[in-house]
Amino acid sequence: MVSADRRWQRLALDGAPLLLLAALFFVDLFLPWQGTCSSYSPPFFRGPALPLECGFAQNGLGGSGYAAAAMAVAVAAFEGLRVGRLALPISLAYRSLISTALAAGLLLFTILDLIPRFGSLVSEPSFQPFGGAFAWLALLLAVVIAAGGLVHWGIWRSWAPVGPEPPAPPPAPAPDPRRCPGCGRRNAEGAAFCAYCGRPLTG
């Protein structure tokens, strides 16, 4: 029975799931994420400003959205190489490392694109078409793609090339039988006792 990790790795190495998700993400960038409303106050009207009109003005492109689109194209193109079984002059481990970096970049730029749209940085009146569903769908797709990048990270850690082993330390020099273990002075060859301190010589 194949383990769950092996099944996820097979899906990641197939390339088709990430290719499809990246394509869906790219299409979602062109759907209406956020609209704009303009308001006005009639002359001599002391109440709150009334909405004039709202329109679907903004999609997922713009600012960090362009970088997210570029990352989606890069993910789709790179995973397309896997689907097409095209040979690359890099090892399978390094290909997984590249997939990890692209998936992480896509998630990063998607979050950076969403923060000014829905965070406290929004300064203009706006509304979210369909409750902002297309923007949150993009975030969900980016998270799933990043999860695929984590699977590739596991492949990289398992199959990464091992660096060369450090050289073995040089062997310790053999003790000199003529050197006295007591005073450290050298004696004549064949001497049984140190000529300086009288201590017996080893060996």
C-alpha cells in the first residue's frame, strides 16, 4: 500500500494539478475583485452622502497583482514541462526546489495584493462584487498551490544531492620511543632509561 506522502509526491511530480490550479488562478485575476462607489451630497442636504453609482472597476491585476500573475504564468509553464515530460538539464530535486520557490512567491504576492484591497489601508469607498468571492477564491487557490510547493519541498529534502564528505583528520603521529614521557627530552636510540631524569622509557 502506497503511503499518503508517496501519493502526494506522485501528484506533485506529475505536474498536472499545479498546472491546472495556476491556470485557474490566472483566469481569476481577470474577474471582478473589487468595485468602486462614488457618493455625492445634494445641495442644501444635511444628511449623509448618497451613493451615486457603483461599478465593477477592479480585477485582481494592479500593484502586486501583476507579480502574482507573473508567478502564476511561471508555475503553469514550469509544471507544463513536467506534463510534457520534457528533459531539463537539472536534477529532479532542483526542479522541485524551483517549484517550491514559485509556489511560495505566488502566495506572497497574492497576500500583498489582497491587503490594500480588504485591509485597513483601503481609503476609498468600495464594495466587493459577490461578497469578494473571486478575491477569496484567488487566495484559496494560492494557498493550495503553496501546499503543493510544500510537497515539492519535502521531495527536495529527500532527494537533495549530498555534499562531499569532509576530509578525514590526519592520523596522530606515533609516539617517539626515544622521547622521555617525564621531561620530554629525546634520548639515544636503544636507551632504557632517560639520561636526564632517570625515568624508564616506554617501548
